[in-house]
Amino acid sequence: AHDAHHIIVVGTSKQDMALAVNRLGEVGGGVVLFSRGKELALVEMPIAGLMSDERAEIVAAKADKLTEAMRQMGCSLNNAYMQHSLLALVVIPELRISDVGLIDVTTFQKVDLFV
């Protein structure tokens, strides 16, 4: 996650989410997409979990594969990876995820997850 450098997992399957987190641990960080137990795309970022040690063309090809795999799974967000990454950037409004919970950045208050 941007700035906080924590893992953020989004999914509907506990099994796939566990596979994703474990895979990121194996490769030292990055972005991975699993579906039904199968790894669909991976962009490794072993330098502090934030940067790749591969050539830019290779990283770009892997990122394109990730974006296409997200699209094929039904994600219609523009640049979904970046939107996902910015969920933890607690210096931009409105609601952000931090290590202490969901934060309303405009008031710097924790937001209850259950109403």
C-alpha cells in the first residue's frame, strides 16, 4: 500500500486471498491476482516491496497482464491497481485504510465499520 507499506488484500475468496498474501511473501512484495486457486498475474516488487529490479519493459508487460486479468474478472475501474494502492494513503481525502482502521481523513477520526 502506498506510504504505509502494508499489505492490502481485496477479494471474495478467503482461500485466494491467503494464496495472494503468501505469494507476495515469497517474492518480497508486489501485486498478484488469484482466481479459483490459480495465479493469473504477478508483478514482483522485491525492493522494499515497492520497486522492481527488472527492466522497465518487463515490468510494463507484467502490469499489462495484471490489468487485463482484472478486466477479465469483471473489474471496470480505470487503473484499478493504483486506486487499490491509494486506499492506504491517509493524506488524501476522504476515507482511507490505515493500520488503526478506517479513517475519515477530513476529520482524522476512526470510522466504525458496523452501523
